[in-house]
Amino acid sequence: MQTTDIGNKEEGKVWHRKPTPSNTGIMVTVIRSAAAYQSKTVRFLHVTFDTTGDSFLAGDHHGNIYVLDITRNRFRLVQKTGQACTALAFNLRRTTEFLVALADYSIKCFDKDTKQLVSWMRGHEGAVSSVSVHGSGRYAISTSADTAQLWDLDTFQRKRKLNVRQSVGIQRVFFLPLGNTILSCFNDDSIFAWESDTLFCKYQLPVPDEGPRIHYKAFAVTRDGKILAAGGRSNLLHLWCLDTRQLLRVVQMPPKVRTVRQLEFLPDSFDGGASQTLGVLSQDGVMRFINIQTCKLLFNIGSHDDAITSATVSPNGRHIVTIMDNGSLNIYSVQCLTQDYNKPPPSLVKVVSGGECSALTMKVKSEGVQRPAKNSGRRVKTKVLRPPAVPMTEDKENELPDGLNKKRLVTLLKAFGEYPAKYRMFVWRSLLRLPENHAAFSSLTDKGLHSAYLSIQERYPIKSQKLQRGLQRVLSALAHWAAIFGETDYLPLMAFPFVKLFQNNPLLCFEVVATTIVNWCQHWFEYFPNPPLNVLSMAENVLAHHDKELLQHLIDCGVTSQLYVWPLLETLFSEYFFHHRNNLDISSVIKETYRLMESTPADIHPRNMLDDFQPLTRGQYPVFNKYPTYIVEYQSQERERIRQQEVDYLRERQAVQELRAKAVQRQAEDEAWYTQQEILQQAEEKRRDILQQEESKLAEQRTRLTAMKRELKVKELQLMDAARRRFLKQQQDQRLTELHRLDEQIQRKVCFHFSHLPVFNIERRDSFFQPSFYFVCNVMGCLYVLYFLFYNCDLAKIKQSSSTDTTTQSYTWSKTNIQSIIQYKQVYIQCEQIR
């Protein structure tokens, strides 16, 4: 067992050497270590397969979604959602799209090739536990604890919504395969079936009255949609028949199983969809696979130490992917797990070897085998078993590998017309005695694709890529085995039905085709590249014996056996019976064929020209050389020469195309450069025009600004002059006001002095007329004259100083002098009055 750590890689190989499944069936274990801590791993949460079963999606705890392709051995990171996913779906109608239910209760649809978000669907108020997609891929149902919603995947719009009471709760809602029925399962163990188109309730499964309640938690349906398995908190499983709507049986698991976590049916390619193997995952982490008919435990995966959290089975039944308890992925090979119980039954014929019988003998009875006790040393008489009286040559001819008998198989085929579908492949593998040479087939496939079938998809386009690759692989192996099969044009039409039947086992497909060519296509290639004339002549002889009129009519119409025999033979009748789909009863054709074989004379019977059946040899395949070697070699050489010329021509044409493409690219680049230069030149001219316009606008703005500055300067000077005049006038008014105030003060003081002068008596009037008094009066008069002169002079100086800004000192001096003169004036006036 090998382990692959994908880490932070976005793509790579799932395994680095060819996986060899161990005894446990594990092919490879996939883990994802954290970026910062190599010892820590990121847990994977959910896994889902696509419709083919060749690849699956895996979502981890960090929200990374990976696609792992098992057939191509590749993995790729397709999306980073940034949050953990709660459910995945990968079986949409558009195969590149997938659905992811996220932890924020939303559902997103992405494309794995483009990694683009296709749609975003909202509507749930709780975590989405499951997403079920209709078989057509057009509708999806998302289920949460309280509601289920039906979505149209073409428009990504919600069509319907199922609401339930909180006390009931929803366990799961999903589509049934091969139909338009929706099954809804609730917490009270009630199960309803609805019509998906009209959402009309079709029926309800009855709740079992007998026995303990199971509390359904896990459900699984067979591919044909007829059997429903349900389990829950018990070791009992209920198997319901959905056709009769009755409980089919109750299966009791071993006592170790206390709770059923998950149920998965294991598909089989030959069961017609009625799967018989059911996988039961219990609480101990072990998944047990049982047969629901025999209730027999077939095998199990997982253990107590390496417990399984969840498991997913591929639709083709070839692989099982489990999420382990440690968060890793285990990929199991179902073929390795089922090889023990898929072995053919032991042979019914035993060969009695000679020699003395052991003391411990076996008694063979029809019912079974018993082992007696040891004898006491006495010689036991034994009977020699003799085979029945049948000729040895006939017995040897009828004996087949794996204990089958050809005579009995022929009897069964004649009685029922066909073998059981379950054992048909096993029976034909024994009838054809396929050697299953794995080493020889691997050596043929290791040579790669044959040059003759590199472009087979152009001649035979097939919708299924898987069938296309399988057909290409088988044809290439046949061409490597014998060179003529690389030159045979009709070989793809002959091999395709076998490829479609054995698409899951290319080894068996190759050996069946090779056995058919060796035994039933004898003498076909002797006249290559022409049709086998000897075989066609043999068919004409048989027709001439049984219906001469028909042969003569065909000859008269110019229709040869190359037209009515060879087209049927080269495709082994498959092109006629299965492509044209006519209403012809094949059983009648087979009966008529047997009648013709019995009634045809021996001299013209085909068995005279054909050899007996020869199976392929074991170890190495036989050399096939029943064809004109020189023609095939010449054709192969010519084909190789033409192919080489075609390769050279294609190489030269590719070179010419590359040169032409380069020339066209260079011309486009030149045109783009010239166009760019013209655009740049035009842009430069526009920029120059814009600059000129801006410069002219700037010059005009400067002129207007200069004129505005000049006007503002004049206004400023005018305002300054007006302010200065207003200030001077204010000062003058203040001084005049002060002068008036001074005058008023002088008047008050003069009045005050006169009011305090002494009263003169009349008797003393004469004293005033004394000479001294006159002298004083004269002096006072002179002072008054001086006062008048100085007063007038000071007023003139004051006015002059106010107009010419005289200093404050001269103004103060004049004021002092005026006050002195005013005092003299008052004295003089008093003297005059007295006088």
C-alpha cells in the first residue's frame, strides 16, 4: 500500500507506481498535510463520484475541492471556497459542473475546467446535509434539518420548498433512480413518495408496528429503484419493496453493530441494477458487506484502529472511496475485495490418486463430507471409485475449465435460449477457454497505440470517451499481435460490440476477439485485401442447394455474394441486427440456422472447410500468419511511407502556417504600431492645441489680473486718502471742541474770580484814583493788547499746525501762553470795570 501526500500541489499523480492492492484491498491512501506543519493533516470531509465512476470529488476542511481521476492517475485542485463543505454532487447534466454546499448554508455551482462560479443558490436557514440530483441531471434536491428545496439546474431557480414542523424534522430527501419519484424520510420513521413533476404524493410506506423502533438514519436504494434499505439506532435493517410497498425482510446484523451510520449498495455489471450486496457502516468504523438474499457476510473494510467515517461506492462498482477517522482517503479495489467469493464453484469431479490410504480417511456422501475418528491400526477396506462408463474421448471433449461441462451447457442453452445474466460472462469465458495471459497482453499494450488507429475517432466517432479509448486500446493490441489487423478496415466494426460488452475488462475483450478471429474467421484473410472468395463461394453453394431460385434471381440482378454475404460476415451480423433495429426474431433465425446445418449435404457443408475449435494458448498468444505476408508488409510499408509523408507534409504545413501566422502577426503588429503612432501624433497635436488655448487663456487672465490690480491700487489710494482726510477732520474737530471747552473754562474761572473780589466802599473810591492805581490800570491795558495780539497769533499757528502737522511741543507752548494771557486779560477787564 502506498501513500500520496498532495500537500499544496494543484495537480499531480494519485500514485507514483502501479498500485498493487493489498490483502485489505487498498490501492492508495491520499492525505493532505498542512503547509506550516508537516505533521498535521487537513481532514477530508466529503467525497462523491461522477456518473462514469472514473473520477470523484473530494472536499477538505479548508474548503479546497479536488478532482481525482482514477483511470488517468491524476488529481487537480479545481476550487478554493474558503469554507468547509457540507455536501457535494458531481452528476449534473453538464458533466464539468458540480454542486458544493457550504457552511454558510448556501449552495454554489462551479465548473471544474474553467474554475469559474456558475451560480449561487441561497434559501436554507440551516446546514445542508445532502444534495440529490435527478437521473437526467436537470433537477437537484437539497436537504437541511428543517426544509428540503427543489432546484432547477438549468436556471438555478428554486421550484418548490418542503417545510415541516420542528418537532418532526427531515432525515433525508432524494430522487429514486430510473424514475421521477422523490422519497422523503422524516424523524418519525415515516417515508413518503412524491411525483417530482407535480409533487403529488404517490404513496406512504407503512410504519412497522411490530418490533422495536429503529429511528431511521441511513438509506440506500438499488440502481433499479425497487429495493430500499433503511437502518438507524439498532442492528436491524429494513428492506422495503417499493413496487409492492411492503416490508420485504428484516436483516439482523452481528451484535457488534449497535448503530448504522451509512448504507451503500455495491453495483454489479451483470445484475441488471438489482444489487444484492449491501455495505453497512456501523458505529465501530467497520463497513460490512452482506448479501441481502442469503444474509451472508461477504467481506468488510476498516477496523477499530483505522475507523471509517463515511464511504462512497462508484456507480460502476469498481472502486470504494472511504474517509478515515484521521481525515485521509482510502481508495479500495472492489475486484480485490470480492475475488474470494467470486471464485467459480469447485469442480464436481475428483481424481482418486493411487497409493495407500491414510489412516484418516474421508467419507464422501451426497449430503456433505464427514471425517471419522482414527482407527485402531486395523486395515480398512476401501472401495475404488470408478468413473461412469463414458468414453474417454467424449468426456475429455466436453470437460471445460472451472468444472463446467460443455454438453450440459448446450442442453441448458437449447432449453432456455440463453444463460443466466449473472453467470453469462463466466460461462462464455469457460466455453472459449480464455487463457487470461496478463503478461502477454501487457507487453502488447505497453507498445502504445498503433499508428493505424491514432485517428480512429475521426472515422468512427463515439460519444463515450471511455468506449473510444477501450476500442482504440483493443485494436492497437490486435495490430501489434498481427500486422494484418492494422490494415483491416472492418476490424473496428467487428470488435466494437465486444468492447462495449467487456468495457471494464480489456484483457477479456482482446482474448474474445482474438478467439473469434482464429476460430470463426478462418480463411478470411487468404485473399487479402479482397474479400474471402472461398468463404463467399461456400455461402453461394449453400444458397444454391437450399434456394436455387433466389440465387438465380440475385445473379440475374447482378448482385454477388460480396454484396449480400460479406457485409453481414465482416461485422458478425451485429451491424444488421443491432444497428438497423428491425423486427426480426433472433430465435427464429437461430432455429433456421440449425435446420440448415442439419439439412446441408456433407460435400458442401462448411464444417469440411473449417478446422475444429482451437483456444488461445496459455503464456503467449499463438502466431497469426494466415494471410499473404508480402501484401500486408507492402501495404504496411506503403502506409508507413504515406504516413511519414503525411507527417512531413503536416510538419511543413505547420511550419508554413506558423510562418504565415508570424507574418500575419508581424503585419498586425506593424499596423498596430503605425496606428498607434498616428493616434499618438493626433494626440500630440490635440495636446498642442490645448496648450495653445490654455496659454492664450492664461495671457488673457494675466491681462485682466493686471487691470484688476491697477483698479484695486487706485481704489486703495482713494480709500487711504479719504481715510486720511477723515482722520484729519476728526482731529480738527477734536481740537475745536477742546478750544471751545477751554473757552468755557476761562469763562467759568473769570466769573469765579469776580465773585470773590472784595466790595469797595464808596468812601474808599478815591483811593482808586491814586497814581498807583492808574499805573496798574495802564499796565493791565498793555497786557490786554499783548493778549489780543498773542491770542490771534496762536489761533493762526494752531490752524497752520493742523493743516501742516505741527509738532505737539509747539502746540503745548502756545496753550500755556494763551492761559497766561487769558489771566492778564481778566485782570485788565476787572480794572476797567472798577475804573
